[in-house]
Amino acid sequence: TDSGIPDFRGPNGLWTTNPLAEKTSTLSYYLRDPEVRKVAWEGRVRNFNGTAQPNDGHRALVAMQNAGTLSAVITQNVDGLHQASGIVEHNVVEVHGTIRFGRCWECNDRRPMGEYIERVIAGDPDPHCELCGGVVKSDAILFEQALVPEVIDRAFAEAEQCDVLLAIGSTLSVGPANQVVPRAKASGARVVIINGTETAMDKYAHALVQGSITPILQAVVARAGFPT
């Protein structure tokens, strides 16, 4: 949210203020309703041409990575801003996928999202697969869609191997991704939860920090003496 991207479930969240937007994130609605897909593509065009950029919170994580203390970023975000900020691609575990690519639901053809955005701007409100004519969606996971087993398995493995787990900017209400918190604690890690509000996993935390994410992470980096 510090990069100007609205959250989903907060009082002013995207789904709270626009119920139709939640349908664009539900697989069955998306696959069967062209109007829902058109709304989704309109949103993708806006986001693709938007101004969201990595913020100082992202850069604080880069400072941790460059100091050798950050081994992985397990993220539910689909915006690709971690990679844009300088986090090494291999170190980013995108549990809910990414909007940087589009994928055909029928034949699995995967292409950069920009190719589809160009077609929408050119006048196609609901671009289909050029290979098979199937429905195209972003490569982000929708409600009713299964997670990629290899990705969630890696997320759990990273959580079980870490010394400290920082859970940052999430209500931790969506499973199975939220299970990284109890798994990390059960494996002996210290758990620190940083969020603007209470979370569903607060009971597992060794430390709870409530407030705006960016200044908190900046303070952590400054206290540790990591170069930025």
C-alpha cells in the first residue's frame, strides 16, 4: 500500500468498495462471464500504465539481502515490485503468482502481460489465446484456483529453515500461505509480525510491531547498520 496499490480487505480496500472487482478475482466468474473479464482487463491496463514503484520498504529488504541476512521473500503480492526493487528473482517466492505474465487457461501458453495489454489498448476488450482461442488470465492465483504445489512447498521449506521470520504487511488470514508463521516457529525461528493492524497469527509472534511498514523497516535497517 505504501507504493500506492490499494489493499483488498481493508475499510477502503478494492473489494470493499467495488464488489464487482472481487468477481474478477474469482475463477468461476472470470472464466464464464465476459463482462467480468472486461473489467479485469480494464484494471490491468490501468495498473500496467500506473505509477506504482518500489518504495523505501522494498529497498529496506534489499539492504537486508545485500547484507547477507535475507535468504528469501515469501510474498502474497503479485505486482513484481520486489524484483523491481532489486531482490534477486530466485529469492522471491510468489505464492499467489504474478501479474507480470498472462497465461491461457486452456493450453497453458504463457506470455509477458505487455503483449496482452497492447491488444486491449488496440481495441480487444477480452483478448483470447492466439494459439488455441482459450481464455487468458493473469498468472496470479484467483480464488477457487489451486496454488502451485512446488511454490507453496518451497515457501514452507524456506520458513522451516530460517532463523528469523519477518511477517510484513499482511493480515495473515489466507491459507495455506499463512502457515509459514507456525511452521517457522515450530522449527525454532523467532517470529516478528509487522502490520498496521492485528493479524490472524499474532499468537505465534515473539514480537508484534504495529504501524506503517516503511518507517518500521527503515528503522530496523538503520539499527542493524546495513548500508542502503
